[in-house]
Amino acid sequence: MTAGAAPRLAATMPAFYEAGLLRDLDVQTVSALVRIFCGASPPAPEIQILLALAIGATGAGHACLDLNRPDWRQLQRVRHDDEPTDSASRTALLARLPAPPAVHALLSAAAPLVGDGAADRPFVLAAGRLYLRRFWNYENQVARQLRRMAQTPDQAVPSEILAAVDALVLRKPGSGGAPLKLAPAQAEAVRRGLRGQLTIVTGGPGTGKTTAAAILLQLLARETTPGQPLRVRLAAPTGKAAARLDESVRGEIGALGAALDLKPAATLDRLLKPRRDSPYFQHDRDHPLPADIVVVDEASMIDLPKMAKLLDALGTQTRLVLLGDKNQLASVEPGSVMAEICDARTLQPCLVELTESKRFGDASVVKLLAAAVNDMRSDEAWRIALSGADERQIVVRDSGRFGRKEPPAEFAAEIKLRYAAFRNAQTPADAFRALAQFRVLCALRRGPTGADRINAAIEDVLFPHRRGEFYDHRVILVNKNDYEIHLYNGDVGVVLPDPERGGSLAAFFEGRPRSVPCRLLPEHETAFALTVHKAQGSGFGRVAVLLPDRDSPILTRELIYTAITRTETGVELWCEEQAFKAGVAKRTERSMGLKDQLDEPPWADAPPGSKKTGGVTGRGLNW
């Protein structure tokens, strides 16, 4: 190769496909784009491979292919399944690629396909990152909107309102009626919400994020003009998280809720109202949400496209309060939006972090374990997990005992014990109460400890004589939105005899007064065991956490932290020491440029008076 020439890739597209580094979708999409944009002059095969890898990266949760890194570590994630496997062939193939920074010369020869964002090209190369254009558009839009909201001047708040924050007294169930004051960080979160258009509240389970949001709404309610209630919209990524948010906020607001136009909490999809057979929503820039303040819980689960569409649907004066745990797992779809915005220097004035957890006592072994995992102290985390057996808060068992057939006897015994109340439940309400007391959480979808196999094993333990797909007391999880019958991805149901249907089996869902005939259910799966991703936004009395007995790209600090913090009382942890420590020592890595665009935008901010600027005075407020 002559000096200055672009490096050549020593592999072919089929080789990357066979190694699991590319999907059919990646290959076919690049082939279609080459035909459309290049005609009879297609780019070199190595360029097509790079473009396919950029598309494939979005399937692994990245917003882009990051060419600023010294190696291709971001491509090591397993693609075709999530069972731990030998990745030697994949590693060897990646080693044949030139280093990421060296491929700029290759991409510069792909002008019909790759641009800098100004021209209408299907790929964008910006700041050393290769994007599929729509993801670059989403990232650019989110950065612009958040910067605008953060830079909107704070509103002056009357001194008596600020004084009311410090004087507030809470009375919580289980406190014996004793008055409780807001934690200092909670009070600061409320004050931030009173002043600014954008408020970001992060903190672990039980730190009082939704309490702070409810107090903010209480204070706003006190100052609304009679006849003009403040329009409040509550939302979360999943139905379960939305229901928990609604219950928490309404419990705090009490009688003051009459001064608010407060609709029931909804999933983000239901809030934005999808257009039939379209990836877009009815509420957008031209048809904004009729809201003065939008509160969104479990924001760590929001992917980049959904965050862009949420921000696009906000009016120029609408306040936004984002609640979430920046240390939890990132969204299943591309992006780690919550983590990026919490790290962005530009948004620090809008950010409040809560650290005082009321879910776990200071002596809680679960709390100590979560802190050690979050800090990536792997040896200490393992010692804490082993010490928890003294108080039965944490029981550690060997996940290597899960074979290809029957589960370990201890696991089967635990399943019979913990699901006994659920099996005996006669009404939907009793069934859902029992389900809230225990759940099995799996790190993987496939493999000996994967959710697919564990669900089948649990069914064999609990219902060995079941017949057919639908049986009495089957737990199901909806996987696809159905706007006709109003069931959405993430909704959990229980199959029970329905007296109103002559005792025939039907599916019941929390918060839904009528059952759904089994034949009308959208795409769904059995859900006695959930993946940790699916369990985000939920909390259970006790959990059994099943980790693989070998290291896996999916087994990370964030996954283990999220799994163990789903419980309120204890964890049965099935794992192997080496794999557990390796997971604690490994971060989830997502490639995106949102933080950089927030802190060092490649574009000028919108000038005062443009369509996207405005104050934060809420409708109906006296101040």
C-alpha cells in the first residue's frame, strides 16, 4: 500500500455476517442504499462493510460507530443470541480491520452515501462518529432542545413558596405518624422545579424522586388561578412504571389535586398517541402536548428516538421533569440518554442527585451490595453477597448447577414456596398482589439460566399437568403494542377463569376493569421469569437473580445493580464468583455523541425570539 493510501479491509461482508457481527437487516439495508444512491458506481466492498457495521451498531444499542476509539471493542457484543459463547472467531475477524481512526480515508471516498449532515445523505460522519442519518438527527434534536430548555432564564419564585419547601412535613405509611422532613436534596429538586423549565432528578431506589415531583406539583397547585388548573401529564416508558408513578404522585397530592388537571399516568406511547402504521406520533412540534408540566419517571429506560419525539412534542413553555437512576441499565433501543445528560456539563444547573434511600436501612446488606456493585468494587461486592446469608437478605447459590434439563432442587423448592400465594389466588387483585411479592430475574434471554428456559422450568414445577398455550394462572408479558384493545409492550397479565365469560379463561391486567379474551391477545410471552431489562421500572418484595456461570458481554455492572435493586427485602443470587466479579468490573458502553453535542455543540444556539425559545411561566400560575 502506497504512503497516504486508504487502508484496505482484509475480509468480506459474508465473513462478518457468519461471525455474527452483521445481521440480514444490516446487509440488505446497505445493498438497497448503494443501489439508490450510487447506481452503477458502487463503493468498494470495504466501505459497504463499514456502513453495514454502523447500521448494525444501532442493533446493539449504540447510536453510532465511534471511530475515535483505538479499537473495535464496541463491536464485541453478541448479535444473534445472548448466550455466552466463545468469541475467538469474532475477535480474530475484528483484528483484521484497521484501527477505527484509520477508516476516515475510506469513508471520504463514499461521497454519495456519507456526508457531514448538511447534505441529504443516508450516513453522517461527524466528530469522528459514523451515524445512520436518522440517529444523527435524533441526537442533534435532543441536544438542541435540552440546551434551549436549560438556558431558558429561571423564573423568580416568591419567598413564601420557597419557605414552604423547607417547612413541608410528610407523613408516610409505616412511620407511625411521625412527621418526616424532605431530605436536603429532595428540597433542592423541588426548588429547581419551581424555578426552571428543565429539571433532572437522579437517584437510586427509595431516594424519593417521585415524592419530590409530587411536592413540586402540590406547590404549583396552591398557586393556580381558580378555573385554570395546571395541566399536568405523567408518563413512564412502561405500563407498570406509569402505574407506580400515578399511585405515588396521587398519594402525595391528596386534596390539592383538585387544583390540577391531572390525567392518569400513561406510557410514553399513549401520551404521545401513535399514528397508525407509522413510527411517528400525533403530538409533535406542530401539535404539542396540551400540558404545562410533564413528569416522566424511569427516564433511564428512554431510548434516543423516543426522547427526541418526547421533546419535539413539548410546547415552548412546557416544563419537563425527568426522574430516573443514571446508574441503571440503559434502554433496550439505541442510546444511553439519561447517563449522557447527567454527565453533561451544560445541564448540571438542572440536575439534582438524591442519595438518601428510605427503601433500605443503613444496615441493609442489599444496600451495601448495591453500593459496592455501583462503585465497581468487585471483591468487596462478593464478600458482601456472601455475608448476607446470615440475615437471609442475600443467599448465594451456584448458577453452574443449572443444566440443560431440570433446574436444581433448591430452585424448584424456592419456586414452589414463593409462588404458593399466587397459585392460591382466586381473584385478579389477589394474583397481582402475590406477584408483587416475588419474581425471578434473568440476565440473559437464552442459555441454561436464560428467561426462556427458566420460564419453561417454572411452568413444569408449578403446573406440571397444564394443557395448551393458555392455562389457569399463566403469567404473560405483552411484547407488542395493540392500539385496538389498548394493550402495550411491557403490560403484565394473568390468565384466570372469568365469571363474566361463563368461567372461560381470559387475561386480566392491572388497572383494567374488563378481561381480554385470550384469542385477542397481541404478541406475548410467559413471564414468571423476566429479563432484567424487562423488570426495570418494577419492584418486588423478593427476587431470585439468575446470572450466567460464565462471563458475557451482557453481564455488566449496570445489569447486576439494576437486578439487585428491584427488591425491597432480599435476593436469592444464583451466580458464579468469577463471572459475578467480571460483570461488576465491566461498564455498559454505548457509543453516542449526545454529551459532546450538549457541551460543545457544532451549531449555534437558537437566537432569542425564535420558535424554540420562550419563558417557563405555566398556564394558570399567579407568579
